[in-house]
Amino acid sequence: MSRQPEWWPGPPPRVESETVRALIADPSAERVSQVLDRAAQGGGVIVEPAPGRGGEEVYVTFVTRATDEDPECAVILDTITDTHRADLTPMRLEPVPGTDVLAGSFALPIDLRVTCAWWAGRDLDLQAGRDRDGWCHVLAHCTAPAWSDDVVGNAHGGLGSVLALPDALAQPWYAPRPGVPAGEVCTVNVFSAHLGRMVDGWIHVPAGATGPFALAVLLDGDMWTQIQPLGPTLDNLHHEGAIRPTITVFVDSGERALRFAELGLHPKFPAFVADELLTRVRALGDIQDDPRHHVVAGQSLGGLAAAQVVHARPETFASAIVQSGSFWWPDEEHPGELTERYRADPPPNGVRIFHEVGRFENQLLDVNREFRDVASSVGVEVTYREVAGGHDYASWRGGLADGLVHLLRP
């Protein structure tokens, strides 16, 4: 499915679900227990058919108990809520009369995968997200539904859980599997003369594998090692033989200002990756010479940087995974600097890009489509898809695995 809901961009419509109607009609302790048990079995939500919506949406009911500490609660749905964060009133869960239950039902795309979280407390300021600092405060204080077993963190220190509706794109590689041996992980430090600093990182070497190895460089590696650990994905991929033996390097992009400076088309960033980082990794393992088996991957600003590297240094890195690339850079009034570089100075044949973006990404959707069109028109082998998600690690973790399989299959 690819059709955008009629309500987007904006808050998803509130609906009256059968679950809430039945609970209002019978607010007994037994019925409350049944509803909460059903929600727990669904990872914190109850999913029901959406009459009259053509099978493209479902009704999703979020329920939780009100407590003395948290008598109010709103549900945060990553990018979907981000579009109207100045007023979170539409996402507030309402008390069900005669019970201690808070509930809210919404019509959502049946193929949606998104991070969801509770923002709960006493006397919630539903306009807290009216500026960036306020929104960061909200994200930092989010919590995951107590019964969810797919808990994820965010860059601000809060927690959420992954909501995957019935037709969401499968993510078969993410969860740890019993009996799969873990790869060896160690730290690595590279002094970069190009960037003028010591760059920290981590290396994953697959269990039992021998070289020569392919190479995957993952930007924002601190997220993929500490907040959204990707180790089990790499272990599963290697154990099943879905990718060739690959050494993966997670590069710490540093605090926000440093990240913007280096991933925002820094003129020497490609040289850091292609020369200094690659030289350091070669000293630690037997790396293949084929640049098509050297992959650089990134999300958001990291996606922009990954596309920059394969454009500037295709003789060393000829494959990239670009997720939700910040192709609006350098600013919204003068977007598309890297896209224009591709148009004016196409990379040589052989460059491959696995490219994805979420349907719920506002202006990023248009600039990613433009980059796709330009890159394809100048001979880049672009594999492109739009997923029912947002600017969200819940989607990126699956897409990153799919990109590795596409680019590094044996």
C-alpha cells in the first residue's frame, strides 16, 4: 500500500471503537480486566477492523490504567505526532466513565510501523511541544507501555515500543534468536587529520567467519550500539548466510553540533571514510578490494553523508544505504545541494544505492523523491521504496538489514 491517508499531515482521526463502546456499556472490573489483558496480548493496543475505510486503515485503541502518579496520559506516535506537537490534545487518552482506564482510539494505516510511547503525569502541559526544547523534554520523559516486549530508546533518553500493524513491512532479522552465536565486538579509535579529532567507534566481526571480508560503515554508530543495538541483526544475517562475511564499523558521530558539522556535507568527510577509516580497518582484518562490497549507511543527516561518500569516492565505496536522507540541506530555502552535485557531476557507473523514506516524513518525502529521480537519471543503480513509517528507528532498523541483504548478498 502506498496511498497517503486523507488526514495527513495532522493528527490521526479519533474514532469510536467497539472496544471502548463495550467498556462504557459494561464498566465492571471483569470487563476492565478483559480489555487490559487483550491490550497486553497485542503489545499495548487493540486492533479492530475500520468500517468503510477500504481495508487501508484499522482502528487502534490505546489503553492504560490511570494512577495517582499518572492520572493523565497522551500517546506519542513518533513522526505522526511530531507534525502537530504544538498541541498534543488530539492524542490525549480520555477516562472511560466508571473505570480507572484511560483510552483513545484512532484510525491508522494498516501497514504502519511506528514507535509509540506514553507521555504521562499530573497536569500535563499539552502545548509543551510548541518549541524544540519543549518537544525534546516530552521525548525525554516518554515511557513504553509496561506490557510491550519490543522496547526501544530514543536519542533524548526516553523509551517507546514498536507498534507494527497487520500489514507492516516484515522485519525478520532484528530480534535475537536462540542458538545464534554472537559476533565479536571491540572498540576502535581513529585519529582523523581530515576532521581534526579522534573519532571513536566499534567493530563487529561475525562469529566463525574468515576473510576476505566485505565492509559496512554505519554512521551514528552510537545509536546502533547503545540505543538500538544492531548486533543481533548482524549475527542473524551471518548465521543464515544472507550476507557475505562482513566487518561492520559503527562510527560515533558525536554530539549534535559536531554531527551537523561533519555529516552536513563536510568537504573532507568522504576522505575520512575512504582513506583514514578504511586504512585503520584494514590493519585489523582482511578487507576485500571490491568497492561494491564497501557499504556506507546512514539515516537522516547520515543518509546525506552516505550519499556524499559514494559520489565523492566511488572507487573506494561504491554502495550506500540511504534512509530518510536530509536532502533539504543546507536549508529549506536552498535545498538540494547534493542532488545538484549528482546532476552536474554524475558518479561513474557501478554506484549502487539502497534508498528508502517514510511516507510520514513531510518535506523529506519530496526531496528524497527528487534525489531518487536525479540519481537514477544519471546512471546510479537506485533501489527505492517508501515505507509506512516516519523518521524513526522502528523503520530504519528493518530497512538497514534489508539494505545489507540487497547490497551484500553472497
